[in-house]
Amino acid sequence: LNVYMYTQEPQQQAPPQQVVEVQPPPPTTVQNQDGSTTTTTYGTDGSSTAVTTGTDGSKTTVQTNSNSDGSTTQVTTNPDGTQVTTTTTENADGSTSAVTQNADGSTTTSTYQQNGASLVTTAYPDGTSQSLQTTPNADGSTTQVQTNADGSSSTSVSRTNADGTTVVTTNNSDGSTATTSYRTDNTSTTTQTSADGSTTSVINVAADGTTTTTVTGPDGTTTSVTDAEGNPVPAPAAAPADPDTAPATTTPPSPDPNGQ
């Protein structure tokens, strides 16, 4: 009779699992060119809150959240308390769609294609709407068709030249036209012509925002100048005459009281 003895090894207990707490990214603060400051805080769920404080102390808050369907919602609270809510969705074809509830009660629906084409339509509470359709052309130019709430429309073709200037030519539904050249030195020139060709306006914008408008029409030519905020700039006063260069004048002799 053979007797075999078996010994059972004691079971080892698994070490306790360590719970790793996910930390959100640290807040960031950016000083903007206009003097305002934007501070952004982040949540562990991918959300973020950006608060922009203006130089006057006003605050604009943008709250961004990721939704369960993959879309993203941004709620912008303006300094006056009004809000704008935008929900953005990345579509399967690579396009992006956005629906914005504006503070004035209107709704803007936007679709952006990967090739640069887009359609932006805004519907207003009174039942009117306006739209802007952008289409890239084969020659590198871009065509925009804008339809306004009053039924008028315009078609613009934008082209960038080799020297960096961008020329935009617009044909309006009332027959008027406009051509604008945007230069690389932040200056521009716009020439507008009325439908009947009787009036032409030339608008020159300097790098500092000063705008000089010259209007030529049936009644002659007028010129006005405004600063970057649109305030009128008075014409410079005429310089006083230089006595050294002014024409000489001859004072006639006083009459002889004796009649001689």
C-alpha cells in the first residue's frame, strides 16, 4: 500500500489596485493684443471655461462641453448677459455642421466642406432669412453669393495675385458694382459704381484706418475723411501766407487836400 502526501501551497493575495486620480490640465492665461486677458480652466471630462476680461473690466465667458453623440457645445455669455449657443458636429464625410442660437433670437445653420465650400444661413424671428454660400473655383478664386433678408443679393469673386494683393469684384442685384483691392501693407482701395454709371465712389483706407472717400457724380466731386472709428476728420486749415513770398502790393498815394 503506497500512501502519497500532497501539500497545498498557500494562495497569494493580489496586491490592492492603485486608483489613479485623473488631473485636468493646468489653467492657462493669455494676454491678447487688444489688452484683454483670457484665462482658461479645464475639466477632467474635456470641458473648458474661458473667461476674457477686457481693459474696461467687462467679462466674456465661453463654456465648452463634449456631448455623448460626439458633438461639441459652446455657450458664450456676453458682458451684457446675453448668450449665444453653438453646437458643432463633425460629419462622416469630413464636413462640419454647426447650429447657433443667437442672442437676438435668430438661428444660424452652417456647413463647412473640406474643400473650402460653405453655406451659412441665418433665420430671423420675423420669418426672413439671409445666406452666404462660398464656392472655391478651379482657377484658385473663390465665389461668394450673398442673399439678404430684403431679397437683394450680390455675387463676389475673390482672387489673390502673385504680389499678395487680394481683389474682390462684386456685382449687386440692383446693377451696381464694386471692386476692392486689399494690399499686404493693410491698405485697400474700393471703387463703387452706381447702376446707371452716373456716380463713382473711390474709398481709400490707410494702414491706420483713416478712410478717404471721393464721390464723383452729376453734382460734382466731394471728398470726406474719417478716422478708424468712423469719426469725421476736419480738413486741415489753410497755411498763412508767407510775407516773404506774398506778391507785393502798392498803396496808392493819399489825395492832396490842396487839390494839387
